[in-house]
Amino acid sequence: MTTHVPKILVVDDTRANLVAMRHLLADSGAELVEASSGNEALSRCLDQHFALILLDVNMPDMDGFEVAQLLGETEQLRDTPVIFVTAAYADDINRLKGYRSGAVDYIAKPINDTILKSKVRVFLELHNARMQLQQTLEELSERNRQLQVEIAERQRIEAQVRHQATHDMLTGLPNRVLFHDRLRAAVQYSTVHGVPFALALVDIDGFKGVNDTYGHPAGDALLQAISSRLSRHVRANDTAARLGGDEFAVIFQEAGDITPLLQRCQDICNVLAQPYPLQAEQGAILARVSASIGIALWNEQIDSDEVLIQAADRALYQVKEHGKNGCALASS
């Protein structure tokens, strides 16, 4: 821990008393600061932090009682212990007045060296213990802050890892793992509650030609653009996923009506068939692709996600067989 030298403020309007106190406390281990009046004492207290104040009671202008009372009224100073040094008051009434003014102890004049050093030592030990406790609390607070930062960073990394494990790195869409999880969940939910949903498998027509002609960077940019368009044309509770390569899938929730479902899939075909302005190694290009979509509607006879995928795949094959760039619904 950081060590510091405690300070003691000695307040007395008699120079000889200040000199005598300096000699008595020379080996106390504390730095002595002197003040010859109450006003000077208050000024020094505002500028410095003291472990202890040895305060003469009988001073002109402002006596020790007034100084102690003013110290007690100042928030930053009220916890500084004050020992009255006096030859004027020995009875209990005046001692009680001193304690009410804020004093913690009395030392009578003429000063007994042993008593003075013993009391000063006790208050310095208390001060050092309080400073050590305060420093320990500050270190614990700082460590707690560091731990909070570390925990937040660890949570961020864990969330990032989880996201990377379930999302496609290129497009940011859910990957095959998350797609299958959500598809199984949709099957289970629909089996229990009877709420229909649909699965659409999306295959990009002409992607290989763009990739081979203009290079992989252009192909990656095209996949990102396709993913962006696809994401904008599905609802928040639907799932658009990239299964790999130029294969995508969409899980349509609450898709009981066939006509609106087919229209939505046709809209996706139309959107994905619009030209893609891209930047390739050769410069700016305008890529053109289309989409073939096979759709399977969940029903009570379908008891697994694999059966639903196979149905959608058969519908996709039909679209490919009939010229691509369109959508078809699997027969029930």
C-alpha cells in the first residue's frame, strides 16, 4: 500500500509553546504544522489534511472552543480529532463545554511528556488504520470496477462467439445450424398448437456464372446484396437463413393461406431478379441473377423437419425443371 506521512496541526499563540511542542513530538513520525491563531488554524485546515489537531484553548480573538466548533460545522473537517491543550480549565463543566465544542480529549498544562506522546501515538495509529482502510476500500472499488469491465467484455465475447456459431460469417443471416433449430421449433409448436407455417428453399439461378466471370470478391458482394434484399422482404417473426453457397431458406410463420404465401414468394423472386450494381476487379458491373423457390406447407401429416425439407426440395426441383426464376408449392 502507498505510505504517507501524517500531519499534526499544533495551534498556540505563544511561540515558546510551539517550539516546545515541536521538540516533544520530533520523533512521533508525523509532520508538524504550526498555527499561531484560530484564523490561521482554520486556513491551514482548509488547505491540508491533518491526522490530529493540538489546540490551545486560551487564545485571543478566537479561542479554542470557537475554532473546534467551526471545524465541526465544516463537513470536510468535522472528523478531524481535536485535543485541547489548556491550563485554564480543570473542572468537569469546562471539560464538558470542550467536548460539546468537538474536542475528543484534553491535555493539561504543564504538559506531561509521556501522556502527550502516548495520546498522540494512539491517534496517529487510529489515523493510519483509517487511511489503510480507506485505501483498501478504494482498491477494492477499483478492482470491482475492473471486474465489471472484464465481465462485460467476457459477455460480449461470449455473445459474439454464440452469434458466430449460429450465423453466416459473410451475410450475417442465420446459418444452417440455427435454421434447423428454428425449423424444429416451428414443427414442434405447430404440432402442439396447430398453427400452420411454411418452408421455402431458395436457390440462386446464375450465381456460378457471376462468380466465375468476375471473381470471388464479386460473388461474395452479390451474396451479401441478395441476403440484404431477402431480409427486407420477410417479416420480423420469419427466419431467412443462408444454408451454404447460393442456397437460402425462409421459414414463414402463420402461413395458413396459400394464395398470400405464393404471392410473397413471387415478390421475393421479383426482388431478387432485379439487377445488382457491384464493384468487381474489372470495375463496376451490373450482375443479373434470378431465384427458384420451392415451398412446403406444414400439415398434420408432416411429423419432422426432414420431411418438410424434402417436400420443399421436390418443389424446388420442379421450378428448376420448368425454366427456373419462379416458385412452386409442394403437393400435399
